[in-house]
Amino acid sequence: PHCALFINDRIDIAMAIGADGIHLPESSWPATLARRVFPNFTYGVSVHSLEGAFMKSEMQVDFIVFGPVFDTPSKQAMGMTATGIEALRDVCSAVTIPIIAIGGMTPKRAALCRNAGAHGVAVMSDLLMASSLTERMAAYREELGSL
């Protein structure tokens, strides 16, 4: 199966390596401008609120990464606190483009996010800290398999 490669905020690198898309942080340049200059990429943006989701959904993006849904040390270091599952549910029901939940994921939390309406989840720390990546991925497949 195809695995899409997205580069965070560096269109120059994405172009150089033939990436599939760009992920733009909330404070990055507007996706509408990026798409005009580089139309062949898939664009995703990060948001941390319902208002941010509304604003970014108007900017010709293909998906929104929302969170952190749950507390996570990487986001706490930036002063960000968990938005919560209800905020995720509100965002998923308010905008029409796919929402990817991020922040503090575990297999059970990923299932909660999918049940709240998220199109998918982004997982980093939980996989990077796993003693067995194969076993941890199997736990995600098992938990999400019926959704």
C-alpha cells in the first residue's frame, strides 16, 4: 500500500524529494498562497481551536490536523494543553474537510477520536517510545480495525 509522505513547513524540501504533501503549522504562511505557487501538493494545516478550523477550512486545504486532543509532553513544552475529545467532536461536525486528531494518542484514544468523527489520527510519541513497534502497531490495528 502507498504511504503518503508529508513534509512539515518546508516546501523546498518537499519539492526536492518528491513528497506528496505539505503540513503547514497554524502560524505558517497561508495554504492558499502555497497552493498558487506549488499547486501539485496535498496541503494540511494544524489548528488548535474551532475558530482556527473554520478559518483554515476556507483556505483550500485538503485536511486539518487538530489538537492536541490529549495531553502530550511535546505540546506541553510549547505551552499547549489538551483540547479534549468534545472539542474534537465539535470541529469534526463543524467543517466538511477531513480532520486528523493529534496529541497523546494510544490505541484506545485513537478509537475515541475516530468515534468522535476524526478521519484519522497522527501518532508520534506512542510509537517512538514503544519497546516493539510491530506490537504497538498491531494494537492500533486491533483497536481501529472495526471502525
